[in-house]
Amino acid sequence: MQDLTDGVARFQRDVFPAKADLFARLATHHTPGTLFIGCSDARVVPELITGTEPGDLFVIRTAGNLVPAHSPEPDAIAASVEYAVTALNVKDVIVCGHSACGAMTALAHGHDLTDAPAVASWLRHAHASVARTAAAGDVPALVRHNVAAQLANLATHPSVARALGQGRLALHGWVYDIPTGRVEDVTAGRATDLTAGTALAA
Ligand SMILES: [Zn+2]
């Protein structure tokens, strides 16, 4: 914990003054252009891997970067998606999977989750991804299939479906590779290395 309090002091002393103008503007403006949905994994840091500043990304992080399909029940993720798309009018949504994902590894290898019933229940949102992955134990393939499946789930949310129909929203699937830092665009089955600086805009 001491590391974190030291970090807060460092932020106040070194980081904040250098960006004072940005933070002053952000005090009254919240206009992110992108909704980034990533895994809760501590190694996947959206702002770091996209080189973005505070205020640029609206972020949802869940175990396994899972987005449940639309349902009538109250749902924190659905509320955040709806807010980003209808109130903030984001232009892009990225679902970002990553290498060595604990959630995908547990599914790919059929880990016993008896002692983690909440995790087991949550991961059911990836069962379609598992079904699509031909080889059991193939974590990289499952990570990719899962990104595609979560993009499909996203499209079941009325706010997303409406924005897609109006042509004012684009969905993107990414996979981040932890040991190399590379990001691959896997939208609609393509595999494009973004590390060379490919533009995000569709
Ligand atoms: Zn993960």
C-alpha cells in the first residue's frame, strides 16, 4: 500500500503540474471518443497500450473482457455501454483480449472452479467462445474467438444496435500480446498487426 501512497504523492508533485491545463479542461468536459472494453488483468493497461491521455477512453474492465448479451435484468456493464454510446456518443468500441488470460486459460483447460462459483458463473458468458474453439487447451485461439463472441454480444444491446444501424459506431476486436506489446486487430476474422501504426478508424 505504501507504494500507492508514494505514487499519489508523486502524481501530485510531478505528473499533475505538467498536465494542469488538461485536467482543468477535463474538470468540465467528458468527451471520450472510444469505449475500451478490456480484461481486469493488471497487465493490460488501456491508456498505456494505446498511448492515450486521461479523458480519451471510457473503460470497462471485466474478467475475460466478457460483455454479457443484452438482458432485461439490471446490469452494470450494460449501463456503462449504453451511457458510452448514447450519452457520450463514442465513435468506436474496442473489445480487447490478451495473451495468457487467466479466464480464457481456465476455460480452455477446463480448470476446476468449484471454489470460485462466482467466477464459474461469470465465465458462462464465454461458453459460445469455447464451443467455437476446435482444440481444447488452445488458449490463443480461444482468446480470439472470445473477442469475436463478445463483439457479437455487444451488438445485442439496443443502444449499440441503434448506433450501428445509424452508421455512427464501429466495433473493433483487438488482442494484446503481453511479452511483445504487440496489438493485433482481429475484427471480423482479419488479423492485422496494429503496432506499425495502422489507423483505428474504419
Ligand atoms: Zn484476462
